[in-house]
Amino acid sequence: MKTATGAAGPEGRKRTKLSRLLELIVLLHAGPAHSAESLASKLGVSRRTLYRYLSTLSEASVPCYYDDVLRGYRVRADFLFSTPRLTPEEALALHEEVERAVRSAPAERARDVALAWSKVEAQLHPTIRTVLHRGRRALSNGDAVRHLDG
């Protein structure tokens, strides 16, 4: 069932645009090429929205493309994310969205999203990882370093 702000997951929870974009990256990067119809269905969005998401990913330098031979969308095989330089607030927000995506996605997709997050988390600055484990309490208490370069 779709809502005004996003598609509901299997447990009825609303999914955010960010959680659907993260899931789209996982779908495009792993497994076979997917048709627009298949991707839209898996994300619970219209084809028009899917095309907007593909455009958003392209604007963010994610090299997604339509493969004429495989007849579907993919991400270039050599594509890797650069090491993220996130503030503690950004990392925590992303972590919360990933958790929401994992809770609302089918089991196989939830594993893929969780694995993708573990790879991102491993590249975060150790102080940011500590903040993630302490959660919002650390941010509200001012325990976190605001911006880190390493």
C-alpha cells in the first residue's frame, strides 16, 4: 500500500525516500540487471518515481545505466563508494534509515542492506562509530565531535 510520503513496508511501516534509494543501490549493484517495472515493484513506487530515483543517483555520481544486452538497469561493476566523511549527526541519521530499511524489507533484501551498511560503517572514523553505538544520547549530551576530517 502506498502512502503520501512513501510506500509501506511489509509490516506497515512507512519507508523513506532515503531507505528506498539505498535499497535501489543494493538492487542495482548486486545480482542481475533489473527492468524498470521490476525495480519499481520491489521498491513499491511508480515507474515515474523510479526514473526520478535513477536520476537522483546519477546526480550523486552513482554510475547507474541501462544495459541493452541484459535489458535492465545496473550500476557499473567497478563502482565503489569513496570513504564517507560524515558528521556524527549525518552518520546517525543514515544508520537510523538503514535500520528502518532492514526492518521493512524482505529478508533477502534486509541482509543485503545490512551488509552494505556494515561496509560503510567499517570506513567511518572511529569516533563516529562510537557515537553510532551510543546513539542520540551522545549527540544530545554534546559528547560527539561535530566534524571530523579523518
